[in-house]
Amino acid sequence: MTSPHYSLEERKKRVFAIVGASSGNLVEWFDFYVYAFCAIYFAGAFFPKSDPTVQLLNTAGVFAAGFLMRPIGSWIFGRIADRKGRKTSMVISVLMMCAGSLFIACLPTYESIGMWAPALLLAARMFQGISVGGEYGTTATYMSEVALKGQRGFFASFQYVTLIGGQLLAVLVVVILQQLLAEDELRAWGWRIPFVVGAIAALISLVLRRSLNETAKTEDMKREDSGTISGIFKHHKAAFFTVLGYTAGGSLIFYTFTTYMQKYLVNTSGLDAKVASAIMTCALLVFMVMQPFFGMLSDRIGRRASMMLFGGLGAVGTWPLMTAIAHTTNPFLAFGLIVVAMAIVSFYTSIAGLVKAEMFPPEVRALGVGLSYAIANAVFGGSAEYAALGLKSLDMESAFYGYVTVMMVLAFFVSMRLPRQASYLHHDL
């Protein structure tokens, strides 16, 4: 199929729309992850002065609660996006994240208000978890609908560019504060600064998103089954479970080689914690830069081929890569091996939102994409680190390699069910 001709003005409008949508995605993930990076400094402010490990476990529990709220957020915002419009959903989502970050930044400590402090912190994180849960499906849907035909893979890849970028910016802000402030200052009040930064950035994204054009059509939003779970399972059950299948493997391997890998380098490879942090920061930067190139590749070879390469290479490569990383003490070799693993994952991440969006019609697209992602992400992505550490504690670490490999085999076979061309998006815009 030949790509349509776009005027220069139309191209500018669509590129601006991609920037506006992805800016909110960056802010959402910055705000969500800055909590994890600042926890070491504010743990004592919200929980009784006890064992520092207990304090960190409490803050980790609050972080996990936010993670578990994502499926609820995907349902709420998927319904809003399919019935009231993508723009409305994205504006509300980033506004909620802004409010949550500002609330945490101003929250009184345990010393001031007692048990209300951790309770309010939990409420704020649940609020943010709902926001992040709604962000993925709506942003993926909007970016897939507004992207230039023939270049959808390239433009859609910026969803993960900004997702990874949000994590990197959160690390960068914390590192800068560590250089400017003493540790006592960070623990007393400095930890609040990143949350204020996130709230301000969210307001900028809010302005950008308010100026976006709506991509949902009135007739689609007015349909009886629009934005409903029954609408998905009545006519698009196969699509939902196909997306759920390859997202399970995609989420598992993504979290294995991103969030868990830093601990793996320290606990299994035996590298120094600072060295491991440096390796992962550089690897994530390369991973972020990879996304547009793999997105462009998918425009040439097709989504189905990209997804089958992801599943096949992941199945063949996971065990030897994890084993090689475990047995190296050379930081440069470790970095190279991790980058190879991230290249395999990039076949998936660069088009993750788009390939899901291409499976659903517009009236249930945001809900179908968001809900299938959130469920698989919460079950398989959220448990990746727990499963890896649990098996290691039983001296069965290689069993985790096998677990990831099996899920990659599943992703490969599920990807074979994908259509050779987009099922719906060719006719939307």
C-alpha cells in the first residue's frame, strides 16, 4: 500500500500532536519513578523511626500499591477516551499526575500529623497509579491514529522514547540534587524538589495537550458498545487475548533487562553498586535512542515480522545472555551484553502501543489497548523482580531464565496470529 501525500502544514500538525501526546507520557513516567529514586531520603519522614530497611519496605509497599492501581486506571481512562475523546482522557490523566506530585511535595511528615502522613502518601500514590494506568492506552491510541501513514512505526516509537526518558530524567534530577545538597538537606526537604519539578512539567504538558486536535470520531464515541468491556469481549475477544499473550512476555523481559538488571549486576555478577548504576544509565540511554530506528524497521518489514523476531530472538537469546552477564566482571562487556538484550526487546517496545492499537476498532481501541496492557504488565512485569529474587534465594536462578524463555516462546507463537497488515488503522484517518 502506497503512503498518502501530506502537505507540509499537515505534517507539522501531526508532528506537533506526537510531541504533545508524548510530552505527557514523559512527565507521567518521570513523576511515577521519581518516587522510587527519592524513597531512600523521605522514608523516615513518613514512617516511624525504626529500622531503615523497614522504612524502605514500607515505601516500596506504597510504590507497589500504585502499580496495582494501573488496571483500574486503564479501565477508567480507556472508557473516557473511547466515549469522550482521546484528548479529554490525556488532559485529565496528566492533570491527575500533576495534582498527585504536588500533593506529595507539600505533604506533612509523620512527626507533624502521625499516621495520617503514610495514609495520605498511599492515597497520593494510588491516585498517580490510576493516572499512569490510563496514560498508556490513551497515548498509544492517539499516537497511532495521528501518526503519518507509512511511518506509523517510527512515530509510535516515541511512546517508549519518552517512557524510558522519564526514568532517565528522574535519575538525572536526583543525581543533580545529590551534588548540590548535603544528605541531611536531602532528607529534611530536598526530596520534595523533584516532585515540584514534576508538577510544573505536568502543567506544561497540560497546555500542550489542550491544544491537540481530537482523533476520535463522533459516530464511534456514540456507539452503544463504545468504551465497554462487553464491547471488547462480544466482538474482539481474540484480539484482546492475542495482545494479552505477547504483552505478558514483553512486559516480563522489559522489566528483566531494565529495572531488575541493576540488582542482577550487583547480586549475581558481583559488580560494585555504583558501577552497576553507571552501566544501566548508559544502557537505558542507548535503549531510548534505539526506539525510532526499530520503529522505522517495522514500517519496512511489518509489525508481524518485528514481533516474531522479538519472540524468536528473545526465546533463543535470553538464557545465554543472562548466563554471560552473570559470569562477567568486565563492566564494558556487561554493558555490551545488556545492549544486545535491549536491542531484542526493542523489536517489541518500539511498536508496542501501535501493534496493540492496530488490533482494535476505534470505539474500543483505548480500552482494549490499555486494559490488556495493564493486566499483563501488573501480573508479569510487576512480578519479574520478585520472581527472579525468589528463585535466586532458592538457589534456582537459572529457573528464572527458563521462565523468561518460555514466555518468549509464547510471544513468538502468539505473534504468528497477528495480521500481516493493520486490521483497522488503514481506514481510520
